[in-house]
Amino acid sequence: MPAACTDTCKFYQKPPMTMRYARMIHLLLILVLSGPAMAETYEHRLANGLRVIVKEDRRAPTAVHMVWYRVGSMDETSGSTGVAHVLEHMMFKGTPSVGPGEFNRRVAAAGGRDNAFTSRDYTAYFQQVPKERLPEMMQLEADRMRHLTLDENEFSQEIKVVMEERRLRTEDQPQALLFERMSAMAFQSHPYRVPIIGWMSDLESMTAADARDWYERWYAPNNAYVIVVGDVEHQAVFRLAEQHYGQLSARTLSARKPQIEPAQAGLRRLVVKAPAELPIVMMAYKVPVIRDLERDIDPYALEMLSAVLAGHEAARLSRNLVRQQRLAVDAAASYDSTSRGPGLFYLYGSPSEGKTRTEFEAGLRAELALVQRDGVAADELARAKAQLIAAQIYKLDSMFAQAMEIGQLESVGIAHAQHRRMIDKLQAVSAEQVQDVARKYFVDDVLTVAELDPQPLPRAPRARSPFVGRH
Amino acid sequence: MNPMRCLIGCVLLLAVQLAAAGPKIERWQTPSGARVLFVESHSLPILDVQVDFAAGTAREADGKAGSAALTHALLDLGVPGMDETQIASRLADLGAKLSGGVDMDRASVALRTLSMADKRGPALDLLRQILGQPLFPNDAFERERARTVAALKEALTRPDAIASKTFWAAIYGAHPYARQATPESVSALERSDVIDFHASNYNAQRATIAIVGDLSRAEAEALAADLSLAMPAGKPAEALAEPALPSGGERRIAHPAAQAHLLLGLPTIRRGDPEFFPLLVGNYSLGGGGFVSRLMKEVRDKRGLAYSVQSYFHPLGQLGPFQIGMQTKKEQADEALRVTREVLATFLSQGPSEAELLAAKQNLIGSFPLRLDSNRKILENVALIGFYDLPLDYLDRYQENIERVTVERVRAAFSRVLRPGQMVTVVVGGE
């Protein structure tokens, strides 16, 4: 379990996956939730601005504790990209009362598991523990919220670890590399153009002072929220939160500049060469995300379209491009309707042996044209909705997944209590609305296409030759 | 934290938590010979069913490497009356999900469905057909074979995959566990190979059915009986021979990647070996305990040589591997290897300190509730107990078995299974 970044990986290795559909509920789920002993959600705000959200789930004697900061890589500036994620690593390197590495030791001694992740929109820390160890976790998180040491020596070691992480997860991963370069082209002004882990050159020149500056600017109770899901009593959790987090003072937060991306007017295309066997084509259309939960229609329709295209094995892209035409070894779509920054609708995959990138791209475009011309069938839409409902029920089997759902919604400014309205809106999407968004947004003027041009290895490794040194 | 207070507090804590028991597991056998394990849980309207067959890659015929995975991939691509699109659409309509995988020992097929009768009934009907009556249509066979070849070729460009394949071939030599699909071996497979593999290996005698969720015992019995009746009774799987141990050695393969990938290890223990507990506890201190292990401290924290470094034991039906793995900038691969070997040698000669032993026990015992806090996790555990025929009180006694480990037992177990002269090293990267 290496440190840092389940979400970093999710975002920069590949486009965000279709998992977000799992956010939807339905009448069925509401019935389930109203049963005895099922999850209830409560919220409390401390005087210093910290919000505490508790969901009681008494199925097992454990709890997950998370602290989310409303700051991610999109708040970085040129020259110090990657600092949000580096600070996340440094958060494990000690305070005056908890020495370097001691945080992990104490969580482990409590029988817990802990980690953290940085995304474009937020930075979050979590521990999964037996429920009786929750107070200690709060004490530890409250301590590092304001008292981080940020020692120079620790920094100089840890920045090397982060550079190794970048080598491992981006430089040596053709798909991640392609996604990184595509983002830098699709966005020219908005900070979504920058990789979460940062450019290598910025990591090389980063100092402990950069990390300190970031910490002082953004780590404060009024820029954070705490989520606890598990076998807990919400009033007791609120009292604990008052005790541990309540003593921290609020701070004045820096202003966030809008950095609005100018409208794209014309197709953008790039090619990346890397050692690989399979070509990859990735297409990204600029689309809206949810800004007004009640009035918006298009983001919900785009979610449903994504499910119809790629929500299951027999969804359109897989059925038509992989199975029937054998044009692709893989073909998928993905879209996330909730983010702080601008949205993209992705289509991507790899052509089959003997097929070109051009042919595969034409195949993807043909699928979009089909939706634009004929729309989607009623049974396809109903199937997508049925899957979403089931996924939401399955999510109740994981405390961690329930906490993530609350955290991600809150990170983009959607109150978790609004969740049910989102579900209603998604359930109300019609086939006509799906066809409308396909016509409205899938146009070349707002498209970026990235292609991986695979390069042979300099010398083919003889990985299967007999092993030296065996009898 | 005051160490004395910790010591006292921790001992008390251990005493309290040792009382925790696993879920109540019921076990029986169907008339046609499938083993069944069942955990009843009505807190969510969810049913999970996992069927494990002794149909892993070790069961492939000579020259047929890749047939186990290809058979598994084709199971849900055609049954009487339904083609692949109809099957996948039906599952999606029901909100049901199929998953699974293939390793050396097992081929697993897992169904997650809502437990209401109108959902679970049709979903289970499909599962029965998928396991017992797959048609292996020729067009799907040819397509999946081509996709598998493409994926294998892609993997052979990646340093991690090259390292892993080289490592497995090296530690298992001529044993069936060494068998690995290649683009060539898969290209040579015929549809009849898949049909043969299914006929020989997917049967009731080789099946373990794990059921967890919103179902009564009577319903679970009927479900298991129906499932196993859908398959031929067949014959039980024969035991695999014990692998010969490698005689050490180091293999280096050039690669243009920025990082070198390092693997060290050898075959060690079987699933069910009583020495598993001292090895598990010891390995926590060596390289299994995440951020608090010796390898993590020396390789990552002190020297910044790697993002991730870890070690683990993976017991199988036969001697499964111990492995240490890491990735580092290729220029410093030798330094990382030197540090790793030093850490390992010190650990083998001295074992963990008493403080490390206590920390390992605290975590492994204290985290026990986290191993079982969802239906999904209970299913994984129960399927493992069933397939490897572990005692039914395995989970109930898990904490007690860990508590009984001593420094001496760790040292003895490590020196029995980790002989440095037999340890294989693979480095992929650099010139």
C-alpha cells in the first residue's frame, strides 16, 4: 500500500472512469434506506468553520475517518506544480508532538489502515479503524491540520520519493503519459492543464518553503470538512470533533482566481511516441458539468449517454466496435458531471491488430453520429438506469465508498443532502435529451484528439529464455 | 507516546479484541460433490455467490498455456438460447454483475445480485447456464484469442510484466506454476482446447461454492444444489507435485524505462501450513506492514530510492512464492538491491525485535474487524477457506494464532523457508 494518491492515479493514469454513475439512487434504494439500522447522515458545524458529517452504519464494529481539504492541483501556479501532492506526502512527516513516521505507526498500532489522495479539486486523508480507536485518529488529524513541522531533511528525502512516483506512474506508463499531454493541450489556460503529480522540472526545483507556503495558505479548519462513516453515534462524534478540532482557529483564506478557459474554436490533435505495442486513441470533447443542480439538464443527459455507450459489456462501444466489427481490442467512454473545473467527455481505446488509429477514430465518430442521427433506444436508457440503482445499493456494502461519495460531492460544492435531487434528475433524463446533448457537444470545434504512436523496444527482451543459475 | 503506557494499554487491548470471532460459516456438500460455504446476512438486500474451480493455469495441458484464462473469458459469451449481447444486457437489466479471475490454482466466477426474488432468480439462472452450458461460439473464440494475444504483446513491452514473467519462470522451473501464456502459445490454441479444458476442469467435484448475503439456509441449499446439478459431477482434481526449489541466481534484462523493476524471492509455503502465522507476523516487520516496515524505512524513508517497496508470502495449493518487489530510477538499481539484501540478511539472522513483534501483533490483531466489515470481504475469506479446505474456525482462531507467535518462531520459520542461496533476483531496466 504505497502512500498517496488513489485519486491522483485515477485522474492521471486514465480519464475518470464510469464509477460516478454509482451516485444515483432510486425509489428502491429509498425503501432500503428507511429500514431499521440503516445509514443515517448528520451534520454539525464547529465555530471555527469546520464541518463534520457523520453517517451511521452499524453493520460492523469499524469506522472510516476522513479529512478533506478544499484544495487540489487546480489551485497551483506555474513553477510549483505538484506542490499539493508533495504536501500530502509531507503530512506524514511529523509535528512537534508526533515525530516523522509516527503517524503511520500509531494508526498501525490501532489496527488501522491509512492513506491519502490528491486530486485536481481536493486533498483528502483517511483512516479505517476499529470504532473504539476513532478518538485517537481525530487527535492525530487535528494535530497535523495546524502543526506540521515540514523539516528540510525530511523534505529532501520525500521529494525523491515523489519523483520516483512520477517515473512509476506517468513516465513509464504510455496511457498515463498520453492523458497528461492531452490535458495540457485540451486546456490552455485553466489549471486542469497541469498534471496532479506536477511536471518533473517543478519537482526538481521545489523546496520545503514551497510546501510550507502551501500549507500555511490552505490548511485550516474553515477550508476542510471531516467525514465519519461507521458504527458510531453522531452526537458522540460531534463531541469528539469539538474536543479535538474545536481548538484550532479559523484563518483567512487566499482568494481563488477563476482562470476561465477560453472557448475552443477548432480541432486540436497531438501524437505521443512511447515504447508500447498497442496504439491508443483518446478523444475529449468540452462539455458542461453541474453548476446549478436544479436547473441543469445537460450534465445529467451526458451521464446517461456515457452509460449507454460504455456502462456494461454489451453497451454500444463494446458491442459494436469490439465485438461486432472487431475494430478495437478495447473501447470505452467516460464523463464526470461533478468537478470544480471544466468538463470533458472522453472516448478512448486501442485498435485491433491490423487496424489503424485513423480507422478506430472513425469508428468512435461513427458511434457518436449514430446517436446524433437516431438517438438511443428506450430499453438502452432503462438498462442504464437499472444499473445505476443497483450500483448505489452495492455501495452500501462499503463504508469507504459511502464516505467517498459524500466527500466528492462536497468537494465541488454540492451538499450531500442534495444527493437525492441529483438522482431524481438523472432518473428523469429522456431519450430526446440524450440525443440533444450528442448533437450539441460532439462537434470538432471543441474536440481534442490524442494518439499514442507505439515504438518498439530498442532490443526485444528475451523474457522467456532459460534462467541462468538454475540446475 | 510513552512506551510503557503503550505496552500496558496494548496488552489490555489485545485481550479485549481476542474475543472477536469471525462470521458464522455453515458448510455442507451437494449430492454431486461440490463443497458449499454459507454466511447468512440480511442487513443489505444483496446476494453474493462465488464459485471456485480447481481450474487454474497449473491445470493446463502441456503446450496449451493460456487455455485456462481463455476458457474463463469465454464462459459468458454464449449459452443455449442467448448470445453474448443478450447475456450482458440481461445482467445489466437486472443490475447484476459478474466478475472473476484465474490464478495458478483457481478459476473464479462471482455473481453479485440484488436479493429480491425477481432479480436474483433470473440472475442465478444465468449463472447456472454460464457455468454448465457455455457454448464457446467460434466467432467469440477467435476474437477473444486475438484480444488476448494483443494484450500479451502489450504486456511484453512493460518492465513490470517482463519482470513478473521472468520471476515466475525462474522460481518454478519445470513445475506447472511456471506455465505462462505467450502470444505464440495463445495463437496456437483451438476452440477444441477450450472445450476440452472446460470439460475436464469445470465440474462439481472441483467446485467450491461460497454464498454470502440475504438468503435463508434452505434457499442457499437449493441454490447450491441447482448450481452443482447444472455441471457434470466429474472427478476431483489431482494433487500437484511439490516444486523443486531454485538454486538462486540473478537475471538482468535491459529496458528503456526510467525505472528498473526489481523482484527477489522463491517458492515457500502451502496454504494451510501452520508456519503461515509466524511468517505473516515476521513479514509485517520486514516488508508487509506498509509504511512501518524495515524495507519501507530503509529504501523509501531514509534514502528516497523508491515510491513503493514491499514483501509478501502468497501461499497456494502447492508452495507459493515469497516476493520482495520495488521500482527505482535505473541508475540506482544496484544501490536499492544492496540495501534490500542487507535488510533481509539482518532480519534473517536476528528476526524482529520484541518491539517490532508487538507492533506487528497490534496491527494484525487489531485490524481483524477491518478484514470482515463488508459482505464482499467476508465472501473473499469464505471462498478462500472453502477452496483450500481450511478449518471452519480459521477466522475465529486467527487472532489467537497471531498472538501465539514469538520472535523465536519467526526466526525459525524464516530460516526454514528463506534460504538466501535459493533466492532468485530479477532486474528489468537499464542497459
